[in-house]
Amino acid sequence: MTDMRPDPAIARAHMVDSQVRPNQVSDPRVIAAMRALPREEFAPPGSRPYADADIALGNGRYMLAPLAIARLVQLVLAGAPKTVLVVGGGAGYGAALLAMAGVAVTALESDAGLDTGALARHAPAVTRMTGTLTDGDARAAPYDAIFIEGAVSRLPENFLAQLAPGGRLVTVLASGQGRGGLGTAVVAEASGQNFAIAKKFDVSARIIPDFLSAPAFVF
């Protein structure tokens, strides 16, 4: 019997050429990493990893759609970081993309059950940690960049102390308190005791449940 399942390599190339490259993703490191990294290994079995949509992981968690993660990772890399803390990255697809771009990455996840083993296989240099997402990682701070891989209702003030001088926090700031809908990708830098926030582009991303009511700076 002929195997009618789509070839992941073909689907991956189509994802990059039809979803990513035509839509303001120009960093060659991001494009190369997305061509090489088998997204299906980071996604749940039976999902559609190369579709232009978020993927439900359970318990209110989602894997970001290809274009969303591509543009956000590109935004992180625009700051030329050497060290990045990825918060709430699920199985680690975003962390792996950053690692393949030459960045030293620590991936913090609260749900160890989301680990598919793909991060260890494809980006073994990434340091994976299990802990409370809203705490960040004060032990290994400061980081050149912190990337919260999903939307937040507010920016967590405690992350200010975990950024190196000139460092940046990249995430999606939700437009409301609901868990879904359109938000704004932002770059936030320390400005005294608060964040100075630069809005970059609209993007669809669901709020990570841990960040629905975290103490934070209100935008």
C-alpha cells in the first residue's frame, strides 16, 4: 500500500516559502533554521505542524503558528543577544530556532509533560529547566534577552532585574484579558523601575495561562 502521508520535508519547505519568507521574515538565520528543524517532532501526534495556525497542547497552552514564531524569533535576534531565556516554550521549538542561530539559550517550562524529546535531539546545547514561568530564572540571570513565547496580559516587573544592561524582553502583549485574539508584539527595555515599550506588529497569540494575572507593569 502506498504511504499517502505528506513528506514533512516538503511540507516544511512549503511552510517557509509560502508562509514565512513572503511575510517580513528576512533574517537568513531564522529561514535556515526553520528549513532544517523538524517542527513535527515538537508538536503533538496527529496535529498539523506546518499549517498556518496555532497548535493546542492542552491545559490552555499552544504552540505558536509558524509565521508568529518566525517574526518573534527574528525580533529577539535583532538585538544581537548572546544569551536568551525562553519562557513558556512548550517542547522547545522557539528555543531550538534561537540555538540554531548561534545563541546560548535557557528554556524555562512549567509543564514537563510538554517535552517531546525533540529539543534534546536537535538543540542539545539548550539548557532546559522546569519551574514557575512567572519567576523567570534569577539564578542564571542576567540575560541579554528574555523571550516569553506566547501572549501576556501584563509585563512581569520581576523580569526587569533578570535583563542585562541594554537587554530586551520580547513577547506579545494581549489586547484584552481573554485568552485568545489579536495582540501586539513588543520589545520592552528597562527604563528606571519600569519598562519602555516599543510596539512592533500585530500578531495572533493566546495568553499563557500563567501570565493572565501576574503582577506586572500595565501597558
